[in-house]
Amino acid sequence: MNNNTTQDMLIRRMDVIIHLLLEARVDNEMPISSKIERLLSFGLSKPEVASIIGKPINYVTAVTSGKKKQKIKDKGK
């Protein structure tokens, strides 16, 4: 990895941390599925999200596919 790639990756992760800290509240515990969706929406890959939340990638994939199925089901109503 060259310096620019490493720097871009670090900047992106720092941006995610800043956004998450801004949203964090002591009285409001965000569900793990919401955290996964939020991290993915910031552009992190599924392996990166799995590493951050401490779950296997299969868990992240299952949560995201479950969310997609729910969205499709909700649109059909």
C-alpha cells in the first residue's frame, strides 16, 4: 500500500468515528443491526464492519440480507 492509499483509508475511518461519536448518546443504545447499517452507509466494507463490531462477516451479511428482505416486504404492502 502506498502512502496516499493508507492516508485515504485512515481519513475515511476517522470520518466514520467522528460521525458515530456525534450520534452517540449515553441514554440511547443503538441496536447492533443499526450500527452495521450505519457503518456500511459510511462506505466501509462488510469485512471492515465485522472487524469493528467484533462479529464474523457471516453475521454482518446475514443482518444486511435480512434488512434487504424486510425493505422488499414493506414495499409490497
